[in-house]
Amino acid sequence: MRRVLAACCFVWFATKLIAVYLPPAALGLLAAVFVCVFWCALALGKRNYSFLLPLVGLTAIFLHSLMYDTVVAPAFALAGQEVEAVVLAEQVDPGFQDGTVRGEFTVLELNGKSLPVWKRFRISAVAMPECERADLLRGTFSVELLEEDEYYYGNLADGVLLQATTAEDVTLEGQSRAPRFVLRQLQETLARNCRRYLAPELGSVLAAMAVGDKSRLTDEITDAYRAAGVSHLLVVSGLHLTLLCGAFLGNRPCSGRFQRQKALAAMVLVVGMMALVGFTPSVTRAGIGALIFYAGALFLQPADSFTSLGVAAVLLSLQNCYAVCDLGLQLSFAATLGVLCAARLFPPMRLSEQEEHPWRCRIRQGCTVLLVPLLAAVFTLPLQLLHGLSVSGVSVLTNLLVMPLVGPIVCLGLICAVTGLVPALYHITRAVMLLAALLVKLQNAIVFYTSSLPAAQLVLPKAFTVFAVLVCGAALWYAWKKRRLRWALPVLCVGLVASFGLFNHLGRDVITIRLVGSTSNPCAVITVQQHAMVLFRGGESNRQQAQAALEAQGLDGAELWVDLRQNSGSLNVSGRQLSAEELPENEQWTESFYGIRLSLVNQSGANLALMEIEGYRVAMITGQLEAGTPLQTDLLLAGSSNPGLVEPVQVLTAKVYDWHSGKTGVHWRYAPLGGTVYIRPGRAITFEGVTNAAF
């Protein structure tokens, strides 16, 4: 029955995830499918509890619809209105203007009516009057729907349903005394104790690993850990909880003598760590799973890791309709599944077998150590690609090198944090902190070295790689079931090498155009094999996103930056820069870029970049063309401003703007998250991340 419960929990999680992305009308069709499956299971008369799975799916759909109708839909209905509300500052950072803050705020009272706990939601704001965390504010707010960018579903998962565009007559009503704010102050105090006598690059890492405070981590450290594939070390998670329980209660805390006492002590330690970190999402996910696991041992029941993971997934999905969209939640469960599968492949040997075959035992332990980071990386790879995250080719190597250091660093950091509260223990704190600093310095050295290796940033074709991983996983599972694994592995390796070779050959001449930056004024990153050019407009944020897009493709920078801004300034970039504004007016500048014929024109009110690829014309315009005959183009990369005298066949834009109604006979393509155009010169043109529906 344990495995059936685990299957029900995973069906629940998958159904909730599907329900989020389906339109409301399609939920009825999905429910009808589950009903048909339920009746078929009853008709077959099997006694393996398979009929429970469609019932669980129906329950998940019903609960999702109920929560959406009672919480989300009323909040969405407020969009475009001015509301009087009392809000609680949950997270605030300095704003972009003096005297303002930006952050997330929980709505406690709406239009004079207090909201029950289960109907409360959050709003985001970028220009709130200056305040601090836990402040209660009363005012009039203009609210709108969230921008459908790459952070859209992540914000919904955090309970942020609306954004406040303006705030008027805001007054301070006092401060909240909720336990989470008291715990947050304790966390900040303990983090200061971890950083007190250390250099910033060491103290920030120690505070993040020990008590979960990431506020002092620099971009350099964060980027290095991400490139090395060990960014999870900077977030208190299940790994840290497991290491803590192992350090204080032994490697197998739920076995041997005093099993109940050890399980109870482990539960107390887990809850204490969750409270210490402030019940952040990562530690809450891990803590719930650990508590379920240790609860089984407390009642002397055999613990099942898959069931514990499934029950934790169900509990965490009950927070709100979109809780399953949290990327950290998905990556955490995928990595945990990989770790559990690694343990299943090489289960621990019995004591008699260990004594009889010691070398075989050591080999199995070594294979398990190697498989844990490998399968964790493989299980999270599809999610990383689907969400557009960078993939590290050195994550397995880095995890193997730094794993022996993680447990001592976490334990020593906690000792420093606690003893730092007692001035009489000053010398003990300094001695322990010195040892922790040596370990952190060694860990940082390993991470920075592996992140500098050529394989640290892998550029993989998203759709093809996800398909290949899923097919290989299904094939290996089938071969393992049929006990034909020795033949499956070499066949899959040869197939993967041949497939990637064919894919690279077919994509050799493809020209890629990616829209990046703000939705109102995006710029374009054009790549031809390993050569890149950027048609630039916008500000510093666009430049940073363009540079990030280049790095995601494994490129250090662009060879050519074409500045289309009318008030052009200096660009802090490497590579040749060409400013259209500095060209003579109404004269055409032409040059070739690896098969692309690039033409630039500077008019008094506009700057034009025209790319001709085997007769296919792609244009990007800053300002408004007013002189001359209308420009005929096949594709226009547009923003919020009217391009003027241009007659495109297709327009790629982020969303609908007023000037669109003036363009007739045009095929509109919308890319709210930034679209990609693939052009095989003289053969085919395809779009990715693009829809024909307006947002």
C-alpha cells in the first residue's frame, strides 16, 4: 500500500501542475478523462488500488478550481481599479527612486473589510513609500495584473497575484508581531555572528550555508556556484538537514537501539532548523519530507522515502493554486527523485554480506557516491532546459569534490552562530570560525576552479535534449526491468553521440535571432554558429540581458554591437561598436556579417537596421520612419513605438500596442517572454516561444 500512496501523491502533483497551464474550459475535459479511466479500472476488476489514481486526479482538479474561484479570480477582478487596503510588508528592498522601496506586501484588509487568512494574497510594488519589513501600511493603491514575463509563474507561486502601479495617502499603521518576523530577526543576528570575524567572501558563504542568509552574497560568488552546478549549497535544503541529523545522531539515526528517541530528536532538530532559517521555501520543502520520514520511525513503521516525498509534495501544493509552479520546488523534488533512484540501484548490503565480500561492498558504496550527483543532475536537466536555465557540465565533479566539506561547514557555522550570542565564549567562537573559514576557502577555491573549466557552461538544444533524456530514461528503465542493462548502455551511448552529431550538422548554417530585454523596447541577439551580433536599443537592463543571452549560448560576448539608439551613449561591452546615430543622415551603410547583409540608415527621426538573409528581409527600427517610400520587409522586430513607413509581412512583438490597429494585412506574432527566430538560409524559417494570440 505504501507504493500506491506514493503513486497517488505524484498523480496529485502532476494533475495540479497540468491544471495550472490548461485554460479553465479544458479542465472539464481533463476531469472527463479521469472519470473514464476510473470506470475502466473498476470494470477490469483489478485489486491493486489503481482505481484510486483517477479519483486523486479528480480531487486535485476540484480543489484547484475551488481555490481559483474563491481566491485568485476575485483578486484578478480587481485589476484596473483603485482599492483601499491595509498591507503588510513581507519583503522590501531600496527602490529605484529616493525615499521609495520595492517588494512584496500581503493584503490584510480590502475596501474596509478584513480578509480571512485563506483569502489573503500578495501584491508587488516598485514605488512604495519608504518602510521596513513587518510594517503595516494603509493607503489607496492602483492595481494591475502582473506582467507575463519569465517571473510570472514564480510570482504566482509565491502568492503574488497583482502589482500596485501607484500608491496614494499611505500611512503607517504599526508593525506586525507575527512569529516569522521575530524568527527573521534571529536569523539576521545569527548570520552576523557567522560573518563577524571573516572576510566578506568567506563570511557570506558561511552564513548562507549555516543559517540560510543570502543577503551578503556577491554576484561573483553566486555566478561561480551556479556555473559549477552547486548553487543548492547556498540554500538550506534537505542535504543540510540530512547532514545535521547525521552529525548529531549518527549516520543511521532511525535504526538500532533507542529508535524512537532518535527519531524524536531528529524531528526536534529539523523543526528547530526550519525555525532558525525562518521557514524559507527550500527548508520547508525539505523539512516536511524529513518530518514525514522520521514520523514513520517514531511509530516503529518502516519508512518509505518515495511516500515521504510524495506526501510532502501534496502538502506543499496546498499553499495556493500555483504553488506547484515554483521552480525551486520542482528542481528540489526532481533532484530528490534522482537521489532515491540512485539508492535503489545499489541498496545497502546486509551485514553478513559486508563481512563476506568487503571489496564488493566498497565498490557498491563508490558507485552509489558517484550515482547520487549524476542522477540528480540528469533528473533536473529537463527542468533546467524547459525553464531556460544554464546547464553545468561540471556539476557532478564539483559535487563529488565539495561534498565532504559541506557537513563540517554547516555544523561549524551553526556552532559559531550560537556561541556568538554569548560574549564569554568569544575565544571558542574565534577558534571554530577559523576552522570553518579554512574549509569555506577550500570550497570556494574548488568551485571557482571548476566554474572556469570549458565544460562549465553547456549549450544544449532545449527540445532535442529534453526528448533525448526522456527517451533514454524510459529505455534504461525498461532494460533494467528486463535485466538487459549491459546491452542498453552501449546502444544508448552510441545513439546519443550519433544523434547529437546529426543535430549539430543540420544546425550548422542556421541563423538565430532572439528578442531580449524589456517588452516595450527589446533588442535582438543574432548568432551564426559561434559568431554573434547585437542590434541594441534600450538601457543598461537590456545590455545585461543581452550579455546573459550570449553567455547562455556559450559565448563570451558579441563581435559586433549595432547601437540603434537616437541618443546613443557609450556601451560598456567588448567587441566592435557601430552607432547608427553617428552615420551621415539618409546615407546607407552596408557590411557583411557571416552571410548576413547588414544595412544601416540614419534619418532625422529614426534609425534603421535591415538584415538580408538569402532574400529574407528582417528590420529593426528605433523612432519613426517618415521620409521616402514605405520599406518592404518580411519580418519586423517591433517594440511599443510606431515604426512609421514600413510594410512588413510579419511583425514579432511582445504584446499589443495602439499602433497595431493601423497596420492591416499583417501577420502578428506575439512573444511575451522573448521569441526566437530560426532561419535556415534559402530553406526554412521557424519560430519558438511565439504565439498568434495577443496578450
